[in-house]
Amino acid sequence: MLDDTDHPDDDQPDAPIIRPAVTPPPRRGLSGKLQKLLPLGEISFIFHQRLKDHVVVVQELLAVIGIAVGVALLFASQVASQSLDGSVRQLTKQLVGGTSYQLDARGSEGFPESVLIEAGRLPGVAAALPLLEQQATVIGPSGQVSVALIGADPRFASLGGPVLRKFKGRQLVKEKAIALPAPLAKAIGSSGFEDAKIQIGTTTTETLIAATLNESEVGALAASQVAIAPFQYAQELAGAQGRVSRVYIKTRPHEENLAYASLSKLAAIKNLNAVPADFDAQLFSVAADPAQKGESLFSWISALVGFIFAFNAMLLTVPERRRMIFGMRARGATRAMTTQTMVFDALILGAVACGLGLLLGDLISTSLFQSRPGYLAFAFPVGSQRVITTSAYLYAVGAGMLAALFGVLAPVRDILAKPLRSEEEREDAPRGWSGLRLGVGAACLATTTLIVIYKPQSAVLGVVTLVVAALALLPFLYRGIVLTFDWTQRSFHSTSTRLAVGELRDPLTRVRSLAVAATGATAVFGSVAVAGAQHNLETGLNHTATEWNSAADIWVSPAGVDNTLGTTPFSASIASKLTHVEGIKRVTIYRGSFLNIGDRRAWIIGPPAESANPIPAGQLTQGNVTVTNERLRAGGWAVVSEALAKELNLHIGETFTLPSPTPTRFRLAGMSTNGGWPPGAIVINSTDYARAWSSTAASALNIELKPNMEAAGVRLEIVHALGANSGLAVQTTAEREAQWLSVSHQGLVRLEQIAELVLFAAIVAMAGVMTSLIWQRRERLAYFKRTGNTKWLLWRALFFESAVLLSSGCLIGAVFGLYGQLVISHALATVTGFPITISVGAFVAIFSFAVVSGAALAIVAIPGAFAVRIRATMVEPA
């Protein structure tokens, strides 16, 4: 057994490690001084010699895995965001074909078909093509899907996009059938040419699926959420005879400006929108932008964590690289030659890591990042196809190669050192870095704080400065934790803990110990920051769902998840059927829809004027809640979400014209969150809505119950009163809230997946780094066994050493991760406009700390048990 006198003192230098030299003798005619630049063969030889050391191979492999994780997350997130946007862009391009402009209705009821004739006669117009678009649900033998029903004019087959060229003009006119993309047909249990049902609003109609659209016929658009029908048949299905939703315009050659000017005049007269033919793609880009920014923010931060894993794994290779540099410089290699050799290392490692990362990223994007944000499907035909662009590869590979170069060139001071110093001389030399580290740490913390206060949208920079602060201050915090452990363990008089303290304080292993602690800090930091911010966003959306849906005891609205936000109109006369239902105190009308305002498809919310709180208190961000609700109930006032109000340059009390089917002036009563709808929301009362839309149709019925009545019992009475074929869903507050949460959380799935990947990568990184460190210690363990220590005592010493290393790094990361939660949460609130609850999730920090440190410690216990079985030796290695 090793007592206190046998334990190597911190000031006692270790004997140099005995290993084969990694630098080769001069070859191929080189004598004395090496050439100014090494030939590629010489560099390859040196690289091959280094890889003969199995420890070096393991360390390099860990670095490759760390870089690959970062590359994979970046690539997968880029593909996911580009696919989301690209699916709508491809569908739009397929539809509009060679048309240039469109006349677009401002309401779901469309506009008279007579406008089509007027548009076709305008100067510069070669052809005017009508199109009807309605949200619908197709019901098959074994399922149902929400789609955008597109009723196309037969001329689209020749003048429009290729998606309609499958049909001949005669088919489009005569067939009373619909066509579905093959994946949708399969989802509802139809193989084509089968009967099905289609529900539009409250009307359900028998129809025929006459064709399925395969990828070979329409390309990637086979994954789009659309159903295609002949124009007149679509009018019949929607009960919109003589109405159209859009008119696409094909212009005469060189007369585009003339055509647009005449279209704009007609649009102003008819209260329509005259916009480019592919304007829906622009609207969707704005709608998806907040979610994409949130995912991009999470992915960049996660990739940063992955790259820091790689850099810390590289730090474990620093002693080996320093020996290589020392050997080369001692034998006459210039700084340029040494740098050249290290850059070659970086390029090889980077290439392997990027290749592995791209494969892993492709796997992640196909298996994990396939979820569609269903809430956007309320207003857009979002597809599920993957769109991979060159920029996705360039971003991921560029970041990976940069991480590899930075990691390999970390010991650059050794290349430039004059005069050249040995490893031991460098360790004994005065460092003089403590003051600089403290200054850098304090400055980075201050920078992060300023970013949170003044520019929260720069969260990536804020996270970078926060990580730099954590790493700069880590040596001081780590030293304090080790001293605390040393002071605590003395009362136990345990040889294993004394051995652990000696190894933790050994100056020759200081860099490697700090690398392990830094890996733990970064791992837990990333997990706590990302998961905590995701939790804050989820909590905010949950609160929003509760506030909006608690406005009524029971909701009655058209069935289907595509109407979760209450945007499908139906006859308000249905309310009269419910007036005599026992238990109902009052039935009021709720109205709502989507409306294009600039390049945003805003959500218009029309709660009943009789509502006690037309705008929930938690949704108002500017203005007095009591005054704002009084104004909304009185009429003529509106609440606009902050991002939309700023874009329109509105201030509270100012007037603006809402570009509704009947343009109407309102005054701004206050500003709000976006209610979970990314492009923004506008709240007016339902009476004002009816005036602005020139329609008495309802979007939902809000039912208030008499005191002491149970919602579940009254709900059954309402279902009976409406009849089995009403096409309406009757939901209690809890049921509607659950549906709302289910759909809105589809937009959070990717964020949750990223947070889980970071946690998993953290465990793997910590276990890998600790395993590598333990494997390096085998020669030292062999020496300790020779001095009389048993293998199980050494195993316990390794366990205590690993526990302190892991817990110190993870604890530091958890503390800084709590601040990271605030940085990312403020950024999400700013760039997305979502209703986010800003809080510090201590539970997330505790959970991440426990899972990462506990799992990693459990994993490293196994290689530790193997390492202590090494045969004893008299040589004490470095």
C-alpha cells in the first residue's frame, strides 16, 4: 500500500515517458537541415508514424467524433429548414408555371367569377386562369388527411405548371373526381380509383379518388398536402358556384409592367390583392422564418457545443503533438515545416470528420427531422419532401474544417517558440496567464449581459462569449473544487482518495485534466441552455393555449385539426339550435380567418364583443389590460402583435386601415404576442369582423354554461341537438386546449430533438474523453501497482479522480447553462415573437448535471476496471 511518504509530491518531477520516437530520420536524400518545405510523402510518413501509437488513434478518433457531431447537427438543421421552405416554393412553382401575376381574394369566400372576364380583357394580359382553393379533409377507408383542395381550370394543363400536366383538358372539365399524392392516398387506405369522402367546412361529400400523383410524375411534390380537382367540380364541392379564390395572369411578351398596372387598378376597385404569381412562397417564407430562426439558433449552439467537444478532445492530444513538434524542431525543421505537418493532420481529420458528419446528418434529417410544423398547414400546403441545397453542404463542411484546423493548431505557441523549450521546461515556466484569464472571463460575461439587454437577437454571439467566459474562469473554479475535495477527503484517511488528489493536482497532467473538465462544462452547458430555453418556449405556448381556449366552457366549430385556430366559416344560424339546450347560459359568435397584410399572412381573431376578456392578460405586451379590453368590446379598436405593429410603424392610439374584403379603419388599442402564429395576429371583436368581412358567418360558437353544470354532460346534449351529420366538433375547454397544444407543439419537435441530441452527445463526449484519459494512465497505474497498491485500490482512486473531474466540469457547465437559458430565451422571444415564459429552469440544470455526470461515470467504470489490470513496472511515466 502507498502511504503519504510514498505518494509523489507535486514538486517531484516525473521520469520522461518511454515510447518510440514519432518523427522519422531524414529520408530521400535529406541530410542535416530539412528542406524549406516537406514533400507530401514526408508529411504522410510522419502522419502514419503517429498513428502507430494506439493512444493517439483513440484521441484522434474522439476529436473526429466531436467534429462530426457538430457537422451533423448543422447539416441536418439546414436541410430541415430549407426543405420546409422549399416544399411550398416547389408547389407554387409547379402551379404558377409561366404566369406572372395573380389576383388574390382577401377572404375565404373568394370573389365573383366575372372578375376573371374583366382581367382577361386588360391591356398586356394574354390569359387569365381561375383557381379555387379551400382547406379540406379527405376521409378514406382507414384514415383522414388535411389538404388544400385546388380546383384548376383546364388551361392550366398547358399554360400553368407541370403539376397539372398529368391531366388533359377534357379530363379536367368532365371528371367529378379528385387526385391525391400517392403518400396521402396510402395514408387514408386508398390505392386509387376508390370512393372517399371530402369535408369542406361543415359539408361532407362523397367523391372519387380518380388518380394518385407519384414522384415519377410530379417529382418531390408527391409529398405535398394537396388534392387536385377540376375547377367546376371544386366549386361544387365547396358550395362556391360562380366564385374563385385566385386568378393567375399570363402576360404578353414585354408587357409585364403594363399588365401589372392595369391589374393593380382592377384590384383596388374590387378590394383584391394584385401580387406576383409566386407570392405564396414569400408569405410562407415569412411565416416559417421564426421557427427556422429558432431551429437555426439551437442548431448553431448545438454545433458549437460539438466543436468544443472536438477541441477539448484535441487538447488531450496536445502533449503528443508537442513531442512531435519538439522532435522535429530539435532536428532542424523550420516553423513552416512544422506548421505544414500540423495542417496536413487537420485536413485529414477534418475530411474524415466532415464525411462522417454528413452521413450522420443525413441520417438525422431523414429519421428525426421529418416532422412538419402542422400549425403552418392551417394556411399553407406544407410538404414533407427533403430539399438539399449546395449551401447546406458548404456550411457544414466549412464549419467542420475550421474546427479541425483550430483544434490542431491550438499549440501554435510551441511552433513559434524561440528558443525551443522541452515539455518539462514549459510546464515549469512561469505562466502569467491568470490575470489575463480573469480579465477575459469578466469581459465576456459583461458582453453577454449587454447582448441580453440591448441585442438579444445576437444570441449565438452571446452564447459564444458565455462559453469563452466559462472556459476562461474554469481553471480557477476547478482548482477551488479540487482543493475542497482535498480538504474533505483528509478526514477519511483513505489511500485511494489521496491518490486521486495527487493525480488531480499533478502539474504534468493539468492540461489533460482541464480538457476533461472543460468538456464536461461545455456538455452540460449546452444541454442546460438548449433544453431550458426549449422548456421556456413550451411553457409560453402552453399558457397561450390555456388563455385563448378558456374564453368559453364549450367550443363548437368545424371538425378537423386544420380548424384548430378557428378560421373556417359556417352558418351562424346553427346557434339557434342550441338556445333551448338545458345548461347553456349563453351562445356567442366567434369569428376568425387569415388575411394577407404586406408579406405576412396574419391571423385575425374575432372574439365575441360580449367576452369579458377579448385579449387575455398574458398576451398583451404593451397597453393597459383593463382599458384595452374595454376598447375591444366597444368596437373600432384592434390589438396588433408587436412584430406586425412595428412593421406597420403603428403606435398605441393611432389609426390604420385593415385590408379586409371591406377595408375598415381601426385604432390601435395595444400590442400583443403573436399568439403562437409566427406571422402575427390581430384581435378585433366579432361584430367589427362581420362588418370588415361583410359576412355574418361564424368560425366557432362560444358557449357559456350555467353555474354548477358539468361541461361533459352538456356537451353530449349539444352533439344530440346538432345531429350526427352536422360536420361540427363539440369540444370542452380541456379538449380544445389539448388539440391546440398537440398541433402547436409540432413546431417544437425539432427543438426537442436537438436538445436530446445535445444531451446524448454530452454523455458520449464525456465518456469518450474520460476513457481516453484513463487509457493514457495505464503506464502510471503499472508503476503504482509496483509500489504495492492493489488493482481495486487503484480502481477506486480512478473512480474518485473521474468523479471529481466529471462533477467539477458538469457543475460549472450547469451554472453557466442557467445563464445560457436566459440568453437563448430572450433571443427566441425577440426573433420569433412567440409567447415565451422567461425563467431559470433549475430542474433542467440538476437533471442535466445528474444524467451527464452519472452516465459518463458509470460508463468509465468499465475501462477503469480493465486499465488497472496492467502488469506492474518499475518505470514511472509522465
